[in-house]
Amino acid sequence: MFSDSHIHTWYSGDSDTDPEKMIQRAIELNMQNITITDHIDFDFPLENVDFTLDVDDYFSSLSLLRSKYAKEIEVLIGIESGMEPDFADRIREFSLSKPFDFIIGSSHVVNRMDPYSPTFFQIHTEREGFEAYFNSILSNLKVNRDFDVYGHIDYIVRYSPNKNANYSYFDYSDLLDEILKTLIELGKGIEINTAGFKYGLNAPNPEINIIKKYKELGGEIITIGSDAHVPKYVGFYFNEIKDILNQCSFKHYNIFRERKAIFISL
């Protein structure tokens, strides 16, 4: 079973799950590693969601669980850091605050709006919304370097009124290729996020053509994550991962330990 490198617990504002339950589920699935990556998003624009993180409590709690389950599974401690250009200094300070194993950089906000909110696509067409989202990633990459892989690169399609029915890599290849080239130049990776299947896309985030293009351009670092917020989604759709990696010419996947990419052969 592939290791799950994108997991949320009650330390994230959108989950109520005890991290120990996530670890126990990963053990049931015979995973060798699991990486907890709870949210930190500064000044999140939705009033009813708090994505701040008590990093001292978080790190000490997960460190105890890492010791408790050391004979059964390796528990790695990460975060999912919400990227925004205005918070680059705060993001960097937070990333250095603890010896994290892994940091996912993700775009959850576009021009101070969350695409999850219905308002976003009330004032944007699908194309406008997708282009704004991909341009926001490029803006983030100009000033943010404090991450290891960029998460769910086409996350926005999850919340589009028509999901991915009108979406293709080829319609946005100019922006997406620039994103991928920039990530490669920075020595950063991408993830295969299987939550796209949960959201009815019948595809991961990013879609397969983006993963292929990343490899064609010379990208080598790729992690696998379920984006699970409850135990039943740990390892979700991981039975599809080997075929996806093979289609995209990958012979390995990665986990991160002490912010260093570990290459695991298929």
C-alpha cells in the first residue's frame, strides 16, 4: 500500500478527527508511513472557518503518537501551508518554527476569495475562475519558496458548477506549463491528490495530463495523498495510483523525511 502524505485531523479547521484514528486506519491498510499535514492558512477569508494552528500543541501531540506507534508505522509530521503572496514572510517564519518532515504548499484562496464559496463562481465564469486560480499559483511561486510539493494544482475544478466537464489541461496549458516549469526550476514537486475522485471528477488533482507534462518537462518529485479528513478516506482510490504513475512514466513515488525527498521504487 502506498504511503499517504496528505492527511487532516482535528488540528485543521475542517476536520474533527482524532489523529490517532487516522494512524490506526493507515495501519489497517498496511501502510509503512503516514504524514499528517494539517492546515495553516493565515487570515482565511471565511469567517466560520479557522485555519490557524497551535504549532506547539500540534507538534508535541504528533511526536507522542509517533513514538507510540513506532513499531507499527512511521508517523511523519507535516503541514499544508496555504500560499498567499501577502503572507510570504509569515509562511516562511511558520515553516521554520518546527522541524517538519514535509510541507505542502497549496492555493486555497484567489484574490482573497475561497473558490469553495458559491459566490466565487457567481462572479466568475468557469474560464475566468480557472485562469484566476492558475495565475494565483504563479503569483505565489514568485515569493513563496517554503514548501516541498505544490498541492492539488487544479483544486479549483472541485468547486466549479460543472466540475471538470468543461475543463482540460490543454485549454490552460500555457499557464499550467509555466507553473510546472517554475516548480521544477525551484526543485519542488507535485502531488497526486486522490480526493478528486471523492468530489466526482473521476480523476485526481491534478488531472493526468498535468502529471504527464510535469514528467516530460523533467519533474521527478511526486507524492501521493488522499486529502482525507476522516478515517474512511485514508488511502482513498490508492488502487488507481500505480496505473496513473505508469501512464505518466514514473517508476517511483516520494515521501519526505526531514524535508528531504525519499524515492520509493514501484
